[in-house]
Amino acid sequence: MSPPTLIDTHPDLSGTAPLALSYELFPPRSPAAAETLWHTIRELEATRPDYVSVTYGANGSTRDTAVELVNRLLTETSLRPLAHLTCVGNTPQELADIIGELLDVGVRGILALRGDHSKDAIAAVPGALRYAQDLVDLIRRVEQRRSALLCAGKVAIGVAAYPTRHPESPTEEHDIEVLLAKQRSGADFAITQVFFHTEQYADLVIRARRAGVTIPIIPGVMPLTSHRRVTRLGELTGVEPAPKLLSSLAGAETAAERLEIGVRATVDLANAALDAGAPGLHLYTFNEHQSALDVLDRLDLPRHARRSRSIRPAAIRHAASGRQQTDQDLIVQQ
Ligand code: FAD
């Protein structure tokens, strides 16, 4: 009998892959906010997400609180952090130092962003990186220098993608060219900006795939349960909220009615993205768990049975002793 061919022994991969689930958090601005955030973190942890992302203020304005939150997630929870990093307002050397610091505490995923700035801010920092693409290049260079410490493993790099035109872009086609450039520089996946119309995610993916973008594009979905927040985010991001949703939220007579309207609209958005083949869902939580959990309850996500990692005893010891973990510590603990 001849030995089995590669095809004979190849595992069956035809089944549906589990969907990724992740949440966005931001560093707390006060002790009271930290307390609320940690309650939220524990609630979200119970849903066993694949990672939670931690935002980073443009110009490094939240550097210390962001790194502290990432560190605490690593040492006190079973969650894997994806650290956002913005390049605007920092020199390449400062950014290389921050990237090194993140890798040293055990971060293995970075969302590389430009951040928002005034035009003067770029001129003020000599040698500043102009675009997120440059930050992707820099992260890969730092990773290369630490290859042995990472056991030659890779840092997962995410980037932003835009279902509607980025406010500074001339066209949506230009946005796709930029996404392609970020992929060429070494981005592994993208998370989208908020969007408010069901067809916008599918449209982005179709345009991106036609242009040669092959990396996963994960829809970033915001629970649409607060009129004030939807309006504010629309202003901040330049993404126009659906007028019908805004008037429904404004017309709700009770908080329960508003929640119902918002959760239903969010579930419709998420389902449209999943129907379009989204590989997962990234929920913008605004550090609150309730609407995110309500949305999840209504979605029937095929999830893997990820066993929760128990908190690593060595990690707790290091945290208690104040000693920073080395890459070797992390390798031993895994
Ligand atoms: P880039 O990809 O650099 O694009 C910025 C602009 O420059 C675009 O108009 C693009 O078309 C143009 N551009 C890019 N490359 C080139 C090129 N080579 N030639 C010509 N033009 C080019 N902001 C924060 O401050 N902190 C956060 O934590 C944060 N998290 C975010 C998370 C997600 C998922 C998303 C979608 C956005 C987030 N933002 C955050 C906002 C983000 O910083 C802004 O949207 C910012 O305006 C653009 O960032 P970018 O990474 O897309 O930049």
C-alpha cells in the first residue's frame, strides 16, 4: 500500500471558522472611572473575547494610563490586549521606545494608527511619521530587532479601515489604496471605523478585495443606544449617522424603549456585516458593558469554546513584586 498523500492526510477545514469577538476600551480618566471600567472588564471577560483593544490618545496624551491598563489586563485577567498606538506628535525614537515597552510587558498585538492632529502638530515634531503605514513599518523594524526575544514570533498588527470616506481623503478609492499600502507594509488585519448603514461594511469589503486587500477586515460596531453618543461620534469621525435612527432614538419615551431601538439597530448592522462574511465583530463599548452584552445576547455568534486562561501565578507574583516581566518569563508561562 502506498503511503497517504498530503491530500489524504490533510485535515477537513471545510467547517465554519469560529467568529472573533473583541471589545474596545479606553484608559480611565479618574479613580471612579477606573472602578466602573473594572466592573465592565469583569463582565466582558465572562464572554471570553479573543482580545480587548485599549485606545491611545493622539500625541501620546494617555501613554501612562494606556500602558498601565494594558499591563493590568495582562497580569490580572485572562484577556489578551490589543494596544492601540498613534504616531502623530511623537518622534520615531519615542515611538520605538513605546513599542519596546509594550512588547516588554507582553503585548503581542498593536493597532497602528496615525491619530488626529492639527496640521501644525506634524511640523512641530521633527522627523515625525506622517501616516499609519509608517508606524506599521516601524513596528516591524522593532520586532525584527527583538526577533530572538519573540522566539522569532510575529507581532499582530492591525490598522484602521473606513467604510465611508476618511474626512481627509479625496475619495473612497484613495482610502482603499491606503489600506492596501498598510497591508504591503505588514498589517495583518483591519478594524473598521464606525458605520451606521447596513450595506456599508459589505461595500467596503467588495472594494477592498477587488483592489487586492486580502487581510481580514473586522467590522467595528458601536452599540447605537445613546442619541448623544451617536451624534457626538458622528461629529468626531465625520461619519454621518442614519437620520431615521437618530429620530427614533430622540422620540423614545423611556430608557427601555431607547435601549430596545438601539440594540435592534446594532444587531441589524452586525448581522448585515456577518452576512457579508465578516470574520468577527469588534464592539466599541465606551467602557460600558450593558448594551454590548444586550447586543451579543441577540446575535447567534458561532464562537469557539475557548477555555479561559487562569491568571498566571508567576504574573501575579511579578506584579506584586513590582518586577517587570521579561520575554523569557512570558515564554515560560505560556
Ligand atoms: P492613516 O492611514 O495614516 O490615514 C490618515 C489620512 O492620511 C487618510 O486621509 C489617508 O487617506 C491619508 N493617507 C494615509 N497614507 C497616505 C499616503 N501614503 N499618501 C497620501 N495620503 C495618505 N485615534 C486615536 O487618537 N486613538 C485611538 O486609539 C484610535 N483608535 C482607532 C481605532 C479604530 C478601529 C479606528 C478606525 C480609528 C481609531 N482612531 C484612533 C482614529 C484615527 O486615528 C483617525 O481616524 C485618524 O484620522 C486616521 O488614522 P489612520 O490610522 O487611519 O491614518
